[in-house]
Amino acid sequence: MTIENISSTKVFGGWHKQYSHQSAALNCTMRFAIYLPPQAEQQNVPVLYWLSGLTCTDENFMQKAGAQRIAAELGIAIVAPDTSPRGEGVADDKDGAYDFGLGAGFYLNATKPPFDQHYKMYDYVVSELPAIIEAHFPVTHQRSISGHSMGGHGALTIALKNPNHFNSVSAFSPISNPMDCPWGIKAFRGYLGDDQQQWQQYDSCELMKNIQQFVPALVDQGSNDNFLDEQLKPQALINVAKNKGYPLELRMQSGYDHSYYFIATFIEDHLRFHAKHLKIS
Amino acid sequence: MTIENISSTKVFGGWHKQYSHQSAALNCTMRFAIYLPPQAEQQNVPVLYWLSGLTCTDENFMQKAGAQRIAAELGIAIVAPDTSPRGEGVADDKDGAYDFGLGAGFYLNATKPPFDQHYKMYDYVVSELPAIIEAHFPVTHQRSISGHSMGGHGALTIALKNPNHFNSVSAFSPISNPMDCPWGIKAFRGYLGDDQQQWQQYDSCELMKNIQQFVPALVDQGSNDNFLDEQLKPQALINVAKNKGYPLELRMQSGYDHSYYFIATFIEDHLRFHAKHLKIS
């Protein structure tokens, strides 16, 4: 489990670092970024995992969200993986579409060839990446998870399926009901085939219907988001949470869109929410 | 003086907007960005002009610096122009270098053909752009100016030459003595020719030696900046300021580099510095 340092940059008194490593789950070379707050020089700190949206890499959130300021105050590390397997041997969408294949792994384990060879982002985020982080960095086993759009879908589904692994979950503009929107249907059909039983394993609404153990959840959604009605469908999630009595706070933010300007505006609330649920020594 | 809105995005309760317009000074179509804080819906607000570095456009600072949070608190608008004239008829470096021509206007008025046809960024930033901003937006005539690297050079030279136009100036990692570094010598020779009298009009150290009227100045410089010794030379500026008794605070920031992670870390200090010198109603 060797990892290779690519960059180290000081920011808000801590360090933003990028690493590459051979991933066993994904069967390719992957890159991730970690922000270590100043507190990590003295003690182990908890970790927030951030899952980005379509077309992103490890860099978008770290460069644009402004999260390091608050992570440095609270003493939380942030880990940002890439959004899909990468490299020459990795299958892509046949037309190079932005919403399937490279940059669009949807945080699931593909079962349909040829994508089943590399597209195992679920295993990577749930198991392999935390093991690497906890072996190589001054962090505790306290974890929370957050993400945006496709990454909001990833964060919610992963937390719902692994309530003992994550103390809290949050999302910006998540794809809330992927079985019922074009992005999700395209991805599920391409990665999983036509068996809707498999699809249900990666749909937040379906998962929430059957869940026994709750992970506290915060979701922010911009009211001027171009993808709101066709792709994101937060009302579906609100309805299930209400029926289920699930501790979900979903806030409609008036006038905000789908961009990182929206994330930057509310990321402080998300970090403070996670800090309440992470044991910080 | 028509301007055309390209985008409007809500961020920290205010609005990030991009516009294009025909520039008389630059003789081409230009784009700029403005952040209007929430206060601008009720009253006119002062303006901080931000000048970006080599290869940047109006977008880098707005996306990566995290300045809107503090601007929204303080009630300051931020305006970010592009870094050079643009478009098909605009001459570029013959080899397409990153440090001359497009994206590298150096905030001066070129006198050497063919660059004298469009490269008048000095006039654009000092006169045309503020006139446009003050005609079209709810702002006062209170202005400050800041920038990074080539834009730090631009901010310092423009403030030193126009002490009645700007209440305060700040810079991150400025090219402090361009007559004595490779970036500056290449740019000055290419835009101005061999007459060093002309060069002196755009060199912060030379201008500061002869100045009568002081504009309060704050400069941050990272100690791990790759360009520190060869290109930026802050010590030259410190020496002149000391001899002259100029009110310059130059802070060496241990461990920081030349990136926007550095800017994001200290932009709050810069905005609060400018706020002290801007009349905010």
C-alpha cells in the first residue's frame, strides 16, 4: 500500500497534499488529495470524505470550496478522491459523454462488462481509501462524508449503507433518486445492466425506505439549480425521510445554482454540522 | 458604453456577474467580473479592483480566493478584469509563451508595434473600467486595488501613479522590480522597446523612489514561492520603502507558495485592510 506524494501546498496553516497510488479495488493508478489541518501536527484528527460531481477530479473542491479555512479552525482533515477510475486501460463512454465513464463513476460497483473491470468506486471509497488514509496520515477512525451532485448521491448512498462507518453525512444538490432521472438511469443501465434490484442498492430513496440505523444528514439545494427538476428531485428524498422519520435536514437555498459558488457559500455550515458528530480530541 | 451580461450567480448572499463590452482603450471586446455584496441592494458600496497574474482571466480570483465571504460581510464590491486584450486581431507572443502577449498584458500602455494597437491595460484599469463600473453599478467613487504576481505589480504601479484614485493598495507576491527580473525585462522590451526611461514608469521601485503622495500598502509574500528570488524580489521594494519612509507593510509568510491557496489564506487580511481605508456608508 505505497503512496507517492505529488504536491504539498501550505494553506490556512495546514497542508494540502496530493498523492498517487495503485488501487486494488479499481485496478488502476489513482490520485487523491488530503487537507491536513494545523492540529494534525500535534494529534490525530477526524476525516471528512468529499465526493465530487460529474467531470471533477480531486482538485475542484480543494480549489474552489474554501473549506480549508473552517477545517483548520475545527481540526478536521478532508480527503477528496477522483470521480472514477482513470488511465489508458479504463473503459469510457463510447461517445465520450461527460455523464458516463471517465469522471462519472457514480460511486458504485459496476457489474456489467467492460465497466466491471475498473469501475468499483463504491469499494474504493468505503474500504480501500479509508484504509490508506488511516495507515498513512495522523487521523482517527472518526469519519464523515459529503459530496456534490453525483457526489452527493455517492455520500448519501454510502452513508445509508454503512451507518457504522460514518458519523454523519451531508450533500449539496445530490442526485436524490437516480432510478428516476436521466443521469441515474443512464449510469445504472450502463454500469449495472437492466436488473432494477441492483439499481435499488444505489438509490438514496430506495435505501432510506428500508434502513434501520440512522446517520444524521444535512442537504442543501439551490432553488435556481438548472438540474433541479429533471435530475436532482430532492422532493422524493424529503417524502421518504418524512414517512420514515429519518433525521434529514434539507434546506432549499433561494436563488442559488449548481456551482461551486453555492458550495462555497454553505460549506461552513456543513463542516460545523459534521464537527458536532465527529469526536474531536 | 454598453455592457452585456454573460452570467449571474448568487454567492454569499450577493451576486457574481460577468459582462462583456467593447473597450475603447483596448480596441477589442473585453470581459470582466464583478461581485456585488448584499449591501449593494440597499446602498452604493466601494470597490476593490483585483488584477490577476500571468495566464489568468476574470475567473481565477473569483473562483479560488474565497473573497466573496468577507466582501459580503464588509460591504465591498470586487471587480476583476482580464489580464490582457483578447480576440482574433490581438497580437500574441510569436512563440505563444505564457509570459508575454495574451494573458500577460502587464498593466501598461504598449508603445512598440504591433502591441501598441491593443495592449493598453494601464488606461483600461485606471480610467475606462472604473468609468464603466461607476456608470452601471451601485458603487461609490471609493476605490482600492490589489493583485497577484503580475497583477501585484499592476496594483502597486497603478496606485503609486494615481494616489488620488485609490485609497489603498495591496499585493500578493508582486513582481516588485520588473526592470531587474526576466519576466519584467521581456515584457518591457516587447511592449515598450529599449528606452529604459519608459520602463521606469512601470516599475514599483523606481516609482516609489520619486513619489510625493503615499497610498497605504500591504504586501504578502510566501517564503516557499518558486519565483521569489529570480522574479519577485520583494527586498528591492522593502529597501526603497525604508529609504523613503513609505507606509508599506510587507509580510513574509513562512512556508507559503505562489498559488491561490496562499491568496485564499490571507485575502481576509487584505479586505479588512482595504475596508479601513474605504469609506463604507
